[in-house]
Amino acid sequence: MATSGTVIKDMHDVGLKPRMIRTLLKEDVPDDKIPFDSPSKLSRIISCIQSHKLLSEPSITDNNKQIERWKSSVDDWITRLLSLVSNTASTPDKCWAGVCLLGVTCQECNADRFLRSYAAWFDKMLTHIQSRGDSQFVKVAACASISDLITRLAGFPNVKKEGISLAGKVIQPVLKLLNEDSSEAVLEGATHLLCSIIASFPNTLQRHHESVEAAITSRIFSGKFSVNLMKKLAHCLALLPKSKGDEDSWISAMRKVLLLVNGYLTEIFTGLEEETKWDEAVRLLVPPGEVPPPSLWGQKLLEDTSDKERKRSKLCSISMFMLCCCEMLTNSYPVQVSVPVRSLLALIERVLMVDGSLPPTTSSLLILAEQEFICSELPVLHSYALELLTSVIKGIRSQLLPHAAYIVRLVKEYFKRCELPQLRIKVYSITKLLLMSMGIGIAIYLAQEVVNSSIHDLNPILDGASLHANAKSEILVQPFHRKRKHGAAGSLEQLHERIGLEVETSKNCPTAISVKIAALGALETLLTVGGGLRSESWRSKADNLLITIATESCKEGWVSDERKTFLPNESTQACSDLQLAALRALLASLLSPSRVRPPHLAPALELFREGRQEIGTKVSEFCAYALLALDVLIHPRALPLADFPSATSFNEVNHRFPENNIYSVAQKHSNPFSSGMQDTGRGLSDSDDDLYKSWLDSSKETEAPAGKNMTEKPSETLRVQQGENIPLAGSSGAKSPWRNEHEPAAASADKEIRSGDEIMVDSRQLQESMEQHQESSKGATILTVAGDPNVTCVDLTSFASKDGTLNSRDTEMASVQAVVAGESDRLATKYGNTATSSAQKDATFDIEDDDSLPDIVDVDPDSD
């Protein structure tokens, strides 16, 4: 393409921008000659402007001529739009197009051009809001365009005064639109513009606060608009306290809303609750000594109404005012405020505890038709009450701790009452939010209820396990009787007994897939947060249930994206989401802390390996992540003992093993052999014994792996005098209570003190002493560590046979008790096998060879 000797390089060339603008003006943007025949053409124009940034006008470029062409084309663009905005009487459709495009220009144009022209553009659009003769859709477009202009103007702090002035000019026209019987579209546009003014320049509404509040609440009380418009009105009412920006305004608005809602509930719930509920609400909301106002915003708080339409309107108002409370709790506010938590929780409990049944203490009689009407409206009220509880948890966060017991009791009670799927999903969501926000402290009290509810909703015996038998079904049907692989359970009856479920045979209503997904999400959060604390009563049930659900949800095959293309229905997508939720919960079950090895690791790994093969799906991505996360269980890491260099003198041993490193609790983690030895497929006691024997036999020349019971001669490199106490410096030299009373007294060995810290025992004298006592029936080697009162005292006793050989009883590790002075906790030493390497002040170690160190035996952790 070549024009005037220039060539367009590519689609990013600056010279292409003015050409595209002129093409749009010539072919698509209407004028006196070009008609506006299709609103879809406007969408294409806006898309072209936004994607190519045609109105951005960069200030620096290599070619100044191209800048001039671009600015000239933008000037022509704005001139055309202003001409369209001014032409209102003859062609309202072209005026509507011009107003819409001018709003897009306010967002996309250069900052310099915007600051030069925003005042003129504002005046042009304001006339369409003030005029009575304009069409309704032109007013809606003008409200949206002015909202875009004010929002961008708020981003320039240097013109804040001008912005407040312009926003003040809009308030009266907007109030006029709200008070008139305008169409719903105009009311929605005016409400959106009002929200933009409050968010951008809140001080503008300070003088008009009461009038704006009255206009919004009157529209909410009418209850004759769509739910979408009513939600926008509630959102605007929640933002209104920002116009004053002080704590009293926020608290006053919240108190008015709560009083009005409780007054309406007193009228509607007559006969379904205790008569003292209104008095309790007033006591919490009205300060002592004050009288509650008889009316708010022109509405009486207490009145008897038998008209069903009037009650339905009040129920709608209650829902919207509860939504307003949600917005006030979650939106930001310029100052810190005191939230009436008790009043909010009392209102939530009041709504949730009404289920349509007549309480035994009530004396009034409801007409059957009125009870039926209230029961039909209760699910909506319960839904908004749960939304309010969610907002309370989100808005107050850690300050909710004093009320945690109240909330836990409320959630547990409603779990037992709630049966509707949408409401159970919300309760599961609230449970997850509580667990994540308040941590393991709340998990202790909610765990059993979450597990019981999840078992109720995920029970495969009631609902069946064939998810793909009917792709058009929303719920699970067809109970199955197939055996699963990997020995999870032989049959469903055995699984039923293992989980410990008590099933009512009369129940035949299956659970919706969406509820199952919510239950799996709650179980996943519970296992992540509190799986390792006080979980003995429910952990095995949860683990068994999760492996069953994951296996059965995937046994008919994986729901791939290709299948979704050929069967594009909601049920297929729900089955895919259920598979993913089951796998996520299963991974949390495997990774959650537990006292035992995960019992279902092998079948879970098989599921994840199969799911990883479904390339290109979310299940495949998660299964690949799960296998990576489970690698620590499949191949537990341990420090390579054989890689330590050999030490040829006591000084090197002293350097590698600081003194008292296993006796002192404060230096416990400095032991290099105390980590990485848990997930080896054996019990802790067995691994301790094996590693302890390996250190006792470290000087033996053997090729057998650690842990075998072998009879060999005592090491020549380590000789310790038998039957004698070898006290450290500062010890009392008292005999150990473990010494046999019938043992002959052992002769004392000569000791040599070197460097003031090391107590060396002459090996020759030790050897002679050992020869003198070889014929004794039993000998004892006792190491007593004492001195510092903050250092743990350990008595380690090992027994030798008469002929000097070591049998299995001789190598058995003695019980070790650790008591740390000055500490309140009692700690037990995990690995007594390293005691011989840390008694630096008692004996001399001559390590000549490191070939005797045991090799690490790498075996399959799931093998026998």
C-alpha cells in the first residue's frame, strides 16, 4: 500500500492510524449524508478504536509529519462527534451514536487533549440529561458518557476542584430522574452516574445527602423493579455514607437499615417466632435511654399488613437492605468504624432459624395460605442472610474471634436444618471461609460437622456412582456394585461398614453435583487447615470417603474437552468439575499431616497417572501437579550418611558433633542424622533401633546392611571399660539406678585432662580393665552426662554378653528421659542412637574407617 510516496510497514506503523480514522469517518460514522442504519456498526467502530488505540496521539515520534496527520485526523473525529451530539431533534439515533462515541473518546484520547476539551464535552452531554424532550435511550447514553468523563477526570489531582464543580452540576438532574416515573433503563443509568460521583468526588454530595438517600430508599421500598436495578440501588445506598466520610454517618446508616429490617421481619414472621425478637433487636441497636423512631425514610417500623402484595414488597425490601449491609461491610471506608457485630449476628440467626414451622410456644394461629406464602419466600431470605454472614466474616476478619463460638453454633445448627442445594452450597462456602480466615482453632469445632455433612452429601451408596450413564442428567443415579482396584474395598457394603455410615433406607433423593463439589471443597480446606490436630475421630472416614468418590467419579472415563464439544451441556461440565474437585480433595487427604502413612497412596497414584494422560485438560494439569507434590511421599529424602568424610581423630569428631548436641534440646536440630528418616516405610521405633545398632557396630568389618541381627566380636577401635561409671566434669559420680546390684565393683580407670575441656580416657588402661572383667557374667557401660542445669541429662545403658559378643538384647536401646530445667515442656529425645557420638567428655573415639557405615536401602515404600 502506497500513498503520497509513503509505504505502510506493518499494522503497528504510526502512519496507519490517521488513515484508519479517516476511513471510519468516511464509511461508518454517520453524518448528514451517511445514515445510521445498524447499531451493530457502532460496536465495530468502538472495537476498532480500542484495539488499535487510534485516539492515543503519542507526543514523541521520529516523523513529525505523521504526528500532524494523526492530530488532524483526531480533530476531524471530534468535530464529527460534536456535530452529531448537537443534532437532537431530527435524528435521535445519530445523536445517540454521537453521545456513545464521545464517551469512548473521553476514555481513549490523549491526556493533553482530554484536559483541554473535557469542559466543552461535559456541557454538550449535560444538556441531554436536563432536557425533557430527548428520548430515553439518549439520556441513558448521556449518563454513561458523563460517568466515563468523571471517572477519568478523578485521575488528575491537579483538576480536582474543577471536577467537584462539574460533579455538582449533575446532582440535581440525576435526582430529578430518580424522583420521576422514568423508565427502568433511565433509572439504572442515573444510579450508575450517582455511584461514579460518590466514588470519584464524594464531597460533592455532602449537602444533598438526605435528599439522595430519600430518593434511593423510595425506589427500594416500591419493589416494582427488576432485581438487577434493585441491587444497584442498594449498592448506591451503601456508598452514600462516603459523602460525609465520618464514623457517625456510617454507624447511623447501618443502624437505620438494621432497625427497618427487624421491624419488617416482626410483621412478616408473626406466629413463626418468639414475640420478644423485636425487643432484643431494639436493645442491641438503640442506646439505653433512647426510644426507637416510629418510622424511617417515611416507612413505619411496625404495622399490621394483611395484603400479600404489600408483604411481598416488604420481603423484597428486606433482601435489598440486607444486601446493602453486605456492601457496607465489604467496601472500603475512609475512617475506621465500629461494626455492630452482635446486632448483625442476631439478625442472621433470626432469619435462618425460621423454617416455616410453628414454634411450640406460640399462641397465635396462622392461616394456611399465609404460612404457605412465607414458606415460599423463605429460601430467598435465607440466601441473603447467608450472604450477610459471609460479608461479616470478610469485613471483620480477625476481630470476629470473640464471636467465633456464636458463629460456630449457628453454622452447625443450620447445617442440620438446611436441605436446599443452593443453600447448602452457601453454607459450605461459609465453612471454607471460616477455616481459612480463623485457622486451626475453628477447625477443631467445625471438623466433625463438616465431615458428617460431607458424608451425607457424598455418600455413594445413596446416590450411585455412575456419573456418565446419562450425560443430560444433573444428578447422580444408578448405584453400582463393581469392585475397585488396589484393594480400597471389596464391595460397597464393606465400604459402608468401614466408613461407619448410618443410612436411612427411606431416603431416595440423590444429591446435586454442585452440592457434591461444594462438599469436596470444604473437605479439602478442612484437611489442609486442620488435618493433623485431633482428627482421630473423623480422619479415617474422610480419607476412605475421598478415595471412594475419586475412584467412582473417574471409573467411567475422563470428561475431556473434546467430549464437551460434542455434548455441550451443563451436566457434562458439572461432571468434569466433580472429577477435578474429587482429585483436589484426594491430594489434600494424602498431603495432610497424619500419624500414619496415607492408606490410599497406591490407588491415588494410579488415578493421578491416568488423569495426567488426558493432555490439554484441567484434570491433566492438576494430576501432573499432584504427582509432583506426592513425590516426597513416594521417594522420601534422607541425608546420605556414607557421604560424610571419615574422621581420623577425636578433634575432627568434636568439630562435626558439637558437645551435648543430642542432650541439649536447644541444639536438637543441629544433629545431621535426625532428619529425613520418617517416611521410609517402617515404623519409627524400628528405624531408631536399626540406626542405633549401626552406630554401635560402626567399627565392625561387615558388608551386611543395617538392621540385621548378627553376632560379631566387639570392635577393636572402641574399647570402653565395663562396669564403671565415667562421669563428666562436674558430675557427682553417683551410680546409675540401672546397674545390677549383683555386679562386681569395677576398678576406676585413669583419666587424663587435656585443654581444660576434653577428658580423654587412656585406651590402654581401658583395654586392661576390660580384660580383667571379661569373665564376668554381665557388664554395663554407663554414660552419665551432667554439668549445666539447662542441658538434658541422659543415662544410656548397653549390655554385653559373657563372651563379649553382642546379641539382639544387648543392642536394644534403653529408655531415655529428657528433662530441661527452666522449661515448662517435657521433651523426649527421638534418636538415642547418636548418643555415643556426643559424649565428648567421657570417652575417646578412634574412627579409622568409614566403610562400616550402613548403606541406604532404597525400596518401594508400598512393598511388603
